[in-house]
Amino acid sequence: MAASSFDDWARLQSRRRFLEQGLRVGSAAFMWLLADSGLLSAAPVRPTNPLAPRSPQFAPRAKHVIQLFMTGGPSHLDMFDYKPTLSRYAGQTLPKSVLQNTKFAQIRDGQPLIMPSPWGFKQHGESGQWVSDLLPHMADVVDDLTFIRTVATEEKVHPHAEFMMNTGHRNSGRPSLGAWLVYGLGSDTEELPGYVVINSNGPTRGKNGNYHNGFLPPVYQGVEFRNQGEPILDATNPAGVTAGDQRQIIDTVNRLNGLRFRDVGDVEIAARIAAYEMAFKLQMSAPELTDLKGESEATLKLYGCNPQQPSLARDCLLARRMVERGVRFVQIHFGDWDHHTDIEVSHPNQCRGMDQACAALVKDLKQRGLLDDTLVIWGGEFGRTPVAQPKQGAAGVGRDHHIDAFTMWMAGGGVKPGNIGQTDEFGFHPVDEPIETHDLHATILYLMGLDHRRLTYRYQGRDFRLTDVYGNVIEQLFT
């Protein structure tokens, strides 16, 4: 190494060591280094904000989505799809015509026995919807709900079925529904992410594959909020670092990123700049959002929410606060509904945790005038079988995965309350046309003002879309 080169290298190392002495001193030194090198006089390029609001392709019926994802596959037959025939034939085998070509996920008995719901059902509301006695709060809002009773999927294994329901593809790595929506419409808030995820009592089996950006720019990935402690890890400044110090650091880093973006135009750099800006804003907005002291006692009672304890009730209340502040897509994961055994114990426990919280969300949005432009979606990756999965040791019977026909419901967002589709007398097969995952996605995009055939992203030489080459809008939902 030449002497002059070595001297330059040595001076650079000296400056680097100086920067390591402390954050405040380092920030000042860094600014001096940039000025000394002439970088501060260069003109960086500020990329267009990838989260800026964008106009829909046509007039939308909804502006926000809250997805209540019931991880594990909740039993439609024990909540919303009342089948008295199951009681009449309890303990008998299903007709061979019903079981034809059926392959269960875990049941190995070639002639499994019919299992009625252990719980009673009653009709509720002006619509006379049948609802399980386990759901007294949901019974109060049935006239605001649209039940889709013939949802079907191709995947009977949890992770693949989760990916299918959330990304339209059976494998991890594709953009999620929320990512596509924020890509298509941007965000209505600069203080919070456009896409927020809350793992209410544990993550899904597919983890962040269910809210990933896939091949879309990383700025569209769901931002996970924790339901206790700090909402977002590492969002608090270290002791002795002020907001002014942090602002100076971020401005400097973003200027450097802007210079690099000017040279290469990489969308990853634009996403990084946006992420730094959002992280800075979240240091103020996230604590305010999650502080429920301003909520009335009546509201907390409506949800059954203790502000100091993590629960689905608290998460649903936070979802309402998020859409109030302009968050485009809120995704809440609540489980586990995977009741292969001991369903008579585990299912009521899950219902108690879900019933009041989800009903309160619908009521609260409605009374605040938010339900008109907020689409609420409830459902899991599949349903459960009308036949019993046999006892395993000391564990009681349960229900296996069921993919041919199961129930989801929607509320608000321009959706017309009522019923879509019907299952057979056993709750096994759809009587009407099945509604596939791609149909659901096409419809959700439509309600938000987006044509699923025109919302595309070019990747590796191909124009991809959420629904691939499938999907039909479910017009019965709103006509």
C-alpha cells in the first residue's frame, strides 16, 4: 500500500473510531465527516413515498379492512351452521355418497361416525339466523352480518391453508392480501403503518408468511404490533437520546440513502427510507395508539376489555382505533381452533375469548359511523368435519379439518347482510356453488375499488396478481 493511500486509510479508521465514542458525539462527527467529504453538498433524490394515498380504480364501497383470522379452523357446525340432521343420525355413519372421494387430514376410519353439535342453537334477530348458545354476543349482531356458508379451499394442512387464505397461494413467499391492498391504494395515515398485524394469542403456523410482502417492495409488508409491553420492539430511544438527536440521525441516514437511490434507483432503498421515517413517527404514535386511558368505561365494558391485560378484546378495540387513524388493513390472528380432541372443553373456551370482542367491534364501528366504510372479515383457513375424530387415549373426541364447505362472515364495507350459499343437511358439501379463496380475494379488492384482474405487479418478466388467473367477484354480497 502506498504511503498516501495508507495515510488516507488511517485517517478514515481514526474517524470511524471517533464515531464509536457515543451517539451524540458520533452524530456530530458524522455530519462533520459528510461536510468534509462534500457529500452534504450533493443533491440526493427523494423517492416518491411508496405509501402515499392512491386513487382506487373505481368508486369503492370500503376504505379499510379488519381481518379477524381464526387460526386453526373454527367449527362452523358448532357456531353458525345449524344442522339438526346431525342429531337425528348421531353415532351413525355418513352415506357413502357423501363420503365419496373424501380424504380426511387425520381421520383414518373409513366410516367415521356422525357427531352433532354438543350445544344448542337458537334463532336471533329479524333475520332469524341460527347461532350457537355459546355465542350470546354474536347473536346480538347477526342482522349486521353476511354469512358465506360455502367457502372452500384446496388445502387441508394448516400452513398451506393459511397461505392460501391470506396470499392466494399454497406456499410461503407470495404477497399477502394486506400487502396487495396497500400496494394498490397506499395509506391514509403518515403516523402509522398502512398494514398492521396483531398476533392476539400467538402467531399462525405460517408465521410472517401470512403477512409478507413477497415480491412486492418490502414497504408493503405487515408491521407486527405486540399485544403487551412495547407495541413495537426497539422503538424507544436509548437513555440520553432526545427526539432531536434521533431526527438528526435519521435525516442524515436518509440523505445518504437518497444519494444511493439517485445512482441506482433501487426500490429497496426507497423502502428503507420510508421505514426509517415510519419508525421515527411510530415512536410517538404507537404509545398514543395503545394507551386506552381515553376510552370510556362504557366502551371498555362493551368489549369486555381490561386495558392492562392482553386479550382479543383489547386487540379489537385497538383495531377500531387504527382505522379511525387511517390504517388501511388490520389483521388480527386469534387461535387455536384446532380441536381434534376434547372439543367439548376447548371449543367453549375459544368462543368465550372471541364472542364478546368480535361482536363489540361490529357494534362499536357501527355506532361511530365507521362500519359503512370498514369491511370486517371473520373466518379461518378451513372448517371442521360433521363426523367425530375418535378419542386419543384419555382425550375426548374432536373434529378433523374440513375443506369442502365452511362458514365465514363479513360486516360493513358495503356488504348486504344475509346469507350466501347453503350446505347439505350434514354440513359436509355445498348445495350451491362453492366460493373459493380467489373469489373472496377478488371480492375484497372490488369492495375497496380495485379490479383483481388489473391490480398487477411485474416480477421476473411476468405480471402477477393476487388471484393469479382465477377469481370471480361475489356479487350477491352487495346486490
